[in-house]
Amino acid sequence: MSPSTGFASGSDSGGTPGSGGTTGSGGTTGSGDVATSRRPGPAAPLFASVLGNFALLLVITLGGFAYASVGSSARDQLITEMLISVVLVVGLQVFMGNTGVLSFGHLGFASIGAYTASLLAIPEVRKHVLLPDAPFGIGNIEVPVFSATIIGIAVTFVVALIVGVVVARTNGLAATMITLALLFMVDSVARNWTDLTGGAGNLGSIPRLEGRVWVLVCAAITISIAAAFRFSPIGRMAQASREDDLAARAMGVNSSMVRFVALVLSAGIVGLGGALRSQSLGTIGPSQFSFDFTIIVIAMLVVGGMQTVSGAIVGTAIITFGKEFFRFLGDGPQWLGIDWPQVEGLPDFFLAAVLLAVLLTRPAGLLGAFDAGDLVLRIVRRRRMKSTALLTPSAQPVRAPRAPLGDDSLVAHGLGVTFGGFVAVDAVTITVAPGEIRGLIGPNGAGKTTFVNLVTGLVEPSHGEVRLGERRVGTTPTRVARGGVARTFQNLRVFGGLSVRENIAIAGLVARRHRRHRPAIDADALLAASGLTAFADHPARALDYGNQRRLEIARAAALRPDFLLLDEPTSGMSDTESAAMVSHIRGIAEMVGAGVLVIDHDLGFITTICDHVTVLDQGRILAEGTPAEVKTDPAVVAAYLGSHA
Amino acid sequence: MTEILQNLADGLGAGSTYALFAVGVSLIFGVMHLVNFAHGELLTLGAYLAYWMLLREFGWWVVVPAVIGAAVLGSMSIEFVAFRRIRGANPFTLLLTSFALEVLSHAVWKVFVSSKRKPFATPEWAFESFAIGSVRFEWWNIVAFGVAVLSFAVTAFVLRRTMFGLAVRAAAEDFDAARLMGVKANRVISGAFAFAGLLAGIASSLILMRKGGAEPRMGADPLLKAVIAAVIGGLGSLPGAVAGGLALGVTEVFVRDLLPEDLGGLTDGLVFAVIALLFIVRPQGLFNVETAERV
């Protein structure tokens, strides 16, 4: 495994050598950085986002009124339609935007919410005519619209709880395919369970919504929920899993659980959207929640940018008004003094063309990671900045106080794994004492990374176990991380789209729940010690190679671990940088009071940093001892150092 | 027993066309991790070409090569115009782009031709049948199956015995390593699209001889079936795609046969339920390609 991954990380670094631990030497000037030392309270981004997106919704609604006032009567329904689409799209954003999983199934949830609410609310007299054989005694009850809608949402929740268990276990394409299957199953049932749904045709007599106030209120509630979720711990963990699922799990994030919560929440909102849709139309039918409409809803989200609520709102507006305009144009009107020819399919053409153009040129959507809340925050900050401009931040690395060491040793006992017939790691026993810095060294292919993967639950061991003192460490990456063993990756795995501060904060979230018995670590101090203060608000992927390495170590340290497992922290670095890394790792380890198992193939680096060294070759321990002992061991010299000496 | 044999015989033709599309989907997934939902639009392209040519009294023996040629060119141009620009993007973007292309294709036919079905004459033999014992065989099913088997034999030969096949298999295994070994990315991806187009063209010709009409959205359904077939067989696995396609075609006939008359519409829903069940049992197993991620 080592040779190819080693190469991969080497090529990752490309022509961007690390900046060697210099603090704030990057091209980040300007007042933005100063503000990081005087940020508003933790709830500020949420309030800003809700405020900003309310404003955005209002502007777009008013714009819609202006547009509708110059058009024909067909435009009257347009604003209601758009607001309902906002509910659906923002609801979808809660799941897709935060988890990064493409879902085709959400209109299935909308359909369930809509049918439940509609079937309950249709007047009893009409039901006897429309659905004479209705099951569950539905034919004899009539529920007020409001209660019916609430029940509709509740039923959607229940279905989502079941579906969520399946979807959340998977990720990526597999999850997408399950959601697609869900859509077709719901559609199939709606079309064929004629006794309950009236079949493929439309079912009328649904009490209609009067006015737009209710829809506007629902849209506002939806926006608030979506914004709240985005800044909630679970929402942020979902975003970490979206950026890099494996790294998120290795930081103690239970990514299945966060996906599950996101799915259920978003399904409930979309269920509400579905109910509103049939209430505004006064009819319900399977064709209202078809695959075609699914594509439209997804297009709305993707065109605007699915990462933020603002993206969802803007995309909804663009597609709604754009489609309406091209429908108008396709009807062959007289407009601007020209007789337009009658063309069918223009709205679809517009939809596909916009979606394709955005995907090919701006895959993150028109707004990308921008949220209206950012604008609000910026305005507020600029105001504050005037009064606090004289405050200078402490840009110098802070010597943080030493944290006390943990009590237990990390013991890998007889740990090994076999791939096919190949013994990658063969019954390795290593003990790392609290606070000890232990080196694990060996030539390429010795099984070093596999060993780390075994300890951290990424690879299931064929035999052996890992303990912290007497406790067995869990067998999944999430449990291992929560248990106190944090790791870094040989091929960098930062949460690229999240800010540097957020990368560390994610680990802090997990630590606050699962590592309470360890002393808290101040994120600002950790940033400062890593020389990352100046980049705190930059997306992690914008960092250079060396800084990304230090960020990964800082992120692992923020977990308040008992042990840090560092997989080739100096891979791809120059000698000077490696030397700087030595003192950096020592400093961080002292700061959190953790023992360290550091893996490398660079003997010079290992001998300067470690108290003890274990030499691994072909999956077995070749030698163990102080750096000096190991260096003179004949077996080591023959197997490993021979080529170097 | 007769009934089982009869269902098998009836499902063979549809299953073969699913398999032909599915192999293309799987092949493209192998080289660029894209589930290409635009692949089915090659059928629509072929259908309108066939309509145009048959209207001008060309025989099917000219139409078939033209349809196949159009599918190859169409597949290659889709890659050249759209997917080449976003190669290496995440599967999410790739998948959605192919969807956008599908919707665009639907719209283009609607805008420039019509949303109404354009009928054309099918060859006479496509609906004729013969009996062995008490089992009726439709000629179309037999021909479709035969052509598919032949196509798969050629595919297997190309992939196993030619430089192009070696390059495709290497790229599917590890694209970066393959490039380091001198495999040209453009050529192998373009070639995979061309080959997938060829198989799609063959499948289209078979479907058109039976369908006898062109509609803007006719490509969506066969493609969905093909994707399901490829997923069942494990994306990236060509024998899996063949097995998945045939299994799906036959299963559909069986389900339709088992369901009472008035629930016939549930066929698709049931098929999807089976697939969802598959994922519940083996969530990772069906997507081996993804779990092979390196750390």
C-alpha cells in the first residue's frame, strides 16, 4: 500500500512546498483577519443567516409581484408556486447541501405528505363519491386543513425514519440509487392503490389555501430551520462528512447518524411542501410528484448553489421565473413588437440549458458557498471594526499550558491482517506509554499505514486487539476517535471546503461530547501554535501543503486525544521543514497531553523526535529500542538501513 | 413448467437490449466513474434518424448501420462536448450533468421536431413467432438475444485481446497508474464512449424494429432499466451488467405474469423494491469500486 499512496501524496503536493511554519507570511492582508480575534458570539452567524435570507426572500417575492403585475393572469399563481418551491428546495437543501448526497427521492416524501394531508382534509361528502372504498376508515373522517397538514408531516417523518435507516448506512452513488428507488416505489403505489389514492388521475375537492400569507410563513419557517440546522453541531458534522466522509469518521463523527438526522428533518420539510402544493392546486395526483418535477427541484437547488440556503432561494427564483418567461415566449405572443413563433418545449429547454451551463462552468452553483448571512455579518463587522481598529491580534504563537497526561497506555496486541493470501501485518504488539513519543519505521510496504488503519478501525483486523489500558478500543473509526485515539492521514484529508477554524471546531464538537474528562483545548491557541491564525477564516483547501499538514495535526489534537497517530507527517517535506515539524509535534503533544505514535520512513526525522522506535519490515517487528540501539541492530541494518547507509 | 419457459422466452429480447445498454453504462462508469443517464438518448437519436430515413424509403439494411453509426458519433460527441470539461469532478456533478444532457435532449426534440410520436413501419418478422412444443418463440426475442450474445463475444474479445481493451481495463482499475504506464486518457475515454455507443446503437436498432416510432422521451425508460441492470451486476463489471440486464428483463415478465391484471402497473415499483432490498442486504457490495478508496 505504501508505495502508491506515498506517490499520491507526493503528487498532491505538486509545486506547492510548505511554507515552513512561518506565521502569517501568506498574502493575507486586510482587516478580515483582525476581526477573528473579536468575533461576534456563536449565535451571530445563525441570526445573520436567518435575517439575510428573510431579506432575500422578501426581495425576490416583491420582484415576483412586479413581474406578475405586467403579465397575464397566468402569472397570478406564480408567486405562490415559487414560495412553495422555496419550501421544497430549501427542504431538499437540508439534506443534499449538508451531506452532499444527491437525492432523487425527496418528492416521494413530498408525495406522502401531500396525500396524507389531502386525503384527511377532503370533505366527507366528497370522499364518499371520490373514494367509496377508502381503507383505514379514511372515508368517514374529515380533518381541518391545519391539523391534516401536521399529520401529513408526521406521517412523512415516520416513513423517513424507516427509509433513513437504509439510506444513511450508504453514501454517494449507492444512497442516490436507493432514493431513486424510493421515488418510483411511492409513485407506483400512488398510481395503483386506487382505493386509497384515486389512481393515476387527479383527485379534486381539496380545501384550497386562501391567500399567500400561509405559504410565506411556511417558507420563512423552512428557511429558519434550514439555517439553524446548518449551524447546529449535527449540521456541521454533516458538512464535514460531505467534505471527506472518511476523515469525518476518523474525527469521531458518526456520519451515518448525521446523514440520518439530515434526511429525516429534510423529509419532514419536503412533506410540508408537498401538502402545500396540493392545497394550492386544489387537486392531487401522482404526476405532481413525478421524476420530471424531481429534476426541476434538483435543478433549482444546484443552479443556485446547494451549500447555502441563499443558493436554494436564488436558484428557485431563477428557474421559476425563467421557466414562466419561456412558457410565455413559447406560446407565440406579440411581445416587443415582434410576433414570436409558437414553440413547444421551450421551458424544458431553458431548464436543461441553465442546469448544464452551471454544472459545466460553476459546479458549486451560482452562489457557491455564499450565504446572505455572510453579507449581513460583513456589514455588522465593518461597523464594529471602526471602534476596535486599534486592537491588534496576538499573531505570535502562544505557549499553551501543558495538559496532564492520560492514565492508560495504548496497546496493540498481536494485531494483524491478511489480504487474500498476503500477510500485510503479522501479529504486531506495540505499547505506547502515556506521553511517550514512539516511532514506527520501516521501508515502503512494511505495513506501517496498514497498522495505523488497523488500530483506528479502518481495516478490520484478522486477529489481535487494541486496548487503552484495560479498555478495548472500538472497532469503527468513529469509536476509536471518541475513545481517545486520533489520527492524521498520509495523503492529506482536510475538510477542504470548510474554513480552517471550522476544521478544528468539528473535532472540538466531538471532544465536547465524548472527551469531557480531558482538559478543554482552546481553538485559538491551537491555531496560533500551528501558525494558522492568519488563515483561520480561509477554506482549508486554499492552504499550502505544509499548512494543511499542520492543520490535520491541529484537528486531531482538538479531539483531546490520549494518543495521536501521525501517518508520515513529513512526507513530501524538505529537511528544514521536517526539522520544524519535530518541535511542532512535540509542542502539540505536550499541549494536549497525548502520547504520539509517529510513522515515517525518514530515519533522521524519527531519531530526532522519538524516545523509542519500532522497526517494521514485511509486516513483522524487526527491532525495538532507543534510536541508538535500533540504528546498530544488525537485522535492521541489513533489511532497511543497508540501502541508506 | 411451460409457463416458466414461456416467460423466459418472452423476457429474453428486452433483457438483451437492457444488457447491451447496461454494458455501455458499466464501461463508461469504469473509466470515469460516471453513471451516464444521457446514454439512453442515443436511442432517441437513432429513432429520429430511422424515422427520417424510412420516410425516404430507405431499407432497414441501410437504416441499421446508420443508427449504429449515429450512436457511436453521438456518444463520442457527448463526451467531447460535456464530460471532457468536468472529468475528475465528483460523481455528483458528473451524474447531474448527464441528467441535464438527458433533459436537454428531450427538450431539443420537442422544440425542433414535435412532442408527438412520429411513427414508422417495422419489419414484418419482428412480430412473427413460431412454436416448439407448447412454447411460443417470437422471432424478435430470438434475434435480439442472438445479436446480443454475438456483441458480447466481440466485446469480450476486444477487452481481453486488444491494446484498447487492455488500456480500458487498466484505466478502470487505476486511472492514474494507467496514465503513468502510457495510457492516453483522452483516447481511452473517448474509445470507451465510442464502444458504449456501438452497443447502444445495436440495442437501439433492435428496439426500433419493434417500437416503430420516435418520441422525445423514449430513451429514458430503457436507460433507467440499463442503469438498474448495471447496478445489480455491480457498476464497472461487464459480465455483471450482462447478467443484470437479462435478469431484469426476465424478472419483469415474471412479475407481470404473477401480479393480478389490475395491478400490472406495480411492476416497476416491485422491481425497485427488490433493488432497494438488495442495497439493504449489501450496501457496499454493489459498489465495490467506491469502497476501494485508498487511505
